[in-house]
Amino acid sequence: MGTHVIKMPDIGEGIAEVELSQWHVKVGDLVVEDQVLADVMTDKAMVDIPSPVHGKVISLGGQPGEVMAVGSVLISIEVEGAGNVKASDQAVSEPVAVKAAAPAVAPAPKVEAAPVVESKPAAACRPAPLAPVARDADERPLASPAVRKHALDLGIQLRLVQGSGPAGRILHEDLDAYLAQGTQRAHGGSAPSGYAERHDEQQIPVIGMRRKIAQRMQEATQRAAHFSYVEEIDVTAVEELRAHLNEKHGATRGKLTLLPFLVRAMVVALRDFPQINARYDDEAQVITRHGAVHVGVATQSDVGLMVPVVKHAEARSLWDSAAEIARLANAARNGKAARDELSGSTITLTSLGALGGIVSTPVLNLPEVAIVGVNKIVERPMVIKGQVVIRKMMNLSSSFDHRVVDGMDAALFIQAIRGLLEQPASLFLE
């Protein structure tokens, strides 16, 4: 038997260090070639680190949240044959195990990225199970993100729950069974009160994607001179056009949301406002105006906010934009977006859909100088030519970097988008 040491790889783009976001294995696990061992976070994206060999994990080289240099030891695996470490160097090369060896188990499937350190709630809040599972305090059992969220809402520590799924995975039914067992013991069959006091707490490390989001948001608000501008738009006509196109072509070309129309309106409006389709390098004091319109579309994922980029939106039709937005959003939510799909945007579009509220103040995606925010559509009575009519109204709440964009230009840009959406035929005039 030998030892195969895997070092932190050179991910490229001049990156010298990365953050270890999550382990997908533990000491004692059996792994196979190409199995994902860990996730690491660069400045731009989450990257999977696969295993190049079959073997057994004997030590891990860091804790989640730790910043590691490229070339440092990431993990050591016991393999058949000589491995890639000489016996005389093994003691020096191997990192200290972060956890005592556990019995070998089947390769663990990937779980969600954000680790949670849970403290034990008081017995009055959550009854103890009849037969709690014996797991280490820092062991993270297998469960889907939805099950983890359900357990959090119920105040249940997953390490105490017996899993009935494959490889011991905890299912929703296991949470129900755990809660029912504890209720029978502590309450004699009666349901726990919804008004019972709670004393449980959680400590959630800010690591991985959440740390990057926090850093970028803080940097954006500290470095850019934010100002926001809100404009009301009558989207009745564009919504009627969207419904007509979906009815006529939806079965063959796919359904259109409002986002492709907004992207097209931004593309057309930017022809007259090139200073807004720009990136500002404030260290070099250089503004770069881009002919290409690369629209970042803010997307919520299980690990936090990500901004995949619709490249060359100026050259895309409505259906092409719609398909690309859907593809990128799906990749981002599933953690499959490539690094180049998460970088290079020249302006960003952000929307909370039906949750968009009335007004918002979006934060710039530096080094861009503009972000267009979409609020929800509501039906309201409006006075048109002396008549009160019901119209579909929507606000655009957008932010700009006042170091680069003057207030009048920002207002005119958003009003140009308004004009294009209220007269949607003008979106397609050349």
C-alpha cells in the first residue's frame, strides 16, 4: 500500500490561493476516481476537486473556510501500489488529519455547500428521540438541502436522526418519525405547543460563497458612489405581446418571460448611452466602454447570489436570450456554471420576480457602473386621456456609480427603456 497526496491545483487566471469551501469526504471514506472530494472557492466561482485515484482517505489538509495556497497538501489517500509519496517523505508530506479515522463507508454523494454548526436546544423546545443515533458532534450526515432546511425549521439536529435512505441519507419521513418519537415520550402523545419557548442557537460560519458575496457587497458599497433612480413603467402592451408570442410560438420556440424583453430594451437603449455599458477600474483611473453588451443576470442559488452572464446580448433574439437566461440560471442553481460564465458582464439585471416589491436599491456589481432592478408587476387604475383604466404597472429600481454616470444620463437611460417597453414594436426597429 502507498500514499497518494493531492495538492491544491493551479486553477489558472493567476490565482495563488483559494478558500476551502466544503469537504465531500471524511477520513476513512473509500473514494473512486473522478469522485468530487472538495469544493474550493476562487474570486469568481466554486470549483470541484475530483480524485485522480481509487483509495481510502487517510488525512485532510484543511478546514472549511481556510484559505490555502496553490500547491499545498489538500488530501492524502491510501492506494494500492506505491502511490506518489516516498516512504521517507510521507511524514513530512502528509497533513494532520482533521478528524479521527472512521470506519470505511461507501463514497458519499455531494451535499449542499453551507456547513452549519448547531448547538443543542433545551429539552422543552425539542424532545429527545427514543433511540438517538451515535454520531460525532462535528459529523455531518447525508441529507438534501431541502431536508436540512426542514430540520432547521423544526429545530432538529440532523446528527441525532436515523436515516432510512441510501447510504443512511436522511429523508423528510425520517424527520417526521424522529419528531413523532420525541413527542410521544415527552408529551404522552400530545402535539408540542406552537407557543413553547425556544432556547436553541446556531453559529453559521461565513465561508465559501457567502463570504465572497459579503466581501463583494461590502466592497461595492465602500468604493462606488451609489445612487438609485426609480421609474414607473406601463408594461400592459409588452405583456400582451409576450402572451401573444407564447400562445403562437411557445410550443415550438419555448415560453418567454419578461426578462428577454428587458434585455432587448437595455441593448437598444445602450446604443445612445455607451457610458453606462462600461466598467470602471478605479485603481488605474480608467473607464472602459464596451460595444458588446454582456448582461449579468442575478440568480439565487442554494449557496447564495450568483451572476451568470448572457454574452453578446446585442446579437440575440428574444428566444435566444430566453434560452440562454434559462440555461445559465439552471447551471448556477445546480452549481454547474463555469468560471467564464460567471465573469465578464458589462451591466447587470436583477429581479426578484413576484417578490420584487415596490422599490429596491440594488447594489452595483463592481467594476460595472449600472445595475437595472425589476420590481413586481401590479394592476392599478391609471388615468389615460381622461379615462380611468386598469393597467399593468412595474417599477424599475436601478443603481449607478455616480463617479462615472451623471444623474441626468441615468434618468434618460431608464426613461429610454420605459419608452421601448411601453411601445414594444420599437424594440425591433433598426
